Amino acid sequence: MVAPASAARGVYNPRRPQASPLVRLVSDHLHRLQTVYDDRFAREYGPWRPIVAQVAEKFLACSVLE
């Protein structure tokens, strides 16, 4: 009998990062967060830092496999 792990070895299963819940969450809500941040969160957490948007954009760009 062949073990399940060795039976699947060598089979390429392409990933679909754009279907990831985290990618969808960031993609769907980043712009909205940027627009409401100053009113809702800046007092408690400080001003919006541009690095946050830069990192989020890079994260979204790495999920595009084209």
C-alpha cells in the first residue's frame, strides 16, 4: 500500500493567493480604512503612517501571479 504523502509527491497543486481570506480582506477594506482612520483611530493609535499603505500594497501585489 502506498502512503498518502508519497502518492501526492510530485503533483503540483497551484495556489490561489487571491482567494485567500487575508488577501480579500486587505483588498476589500484597505481604502476604506485609509479614509476613516483619522476620524476613528488617530486619537488612540496616532497618525496614519504611509508605510502601512506601502506594505499593504506590496502584500497585494505579491498575490498577483501574472
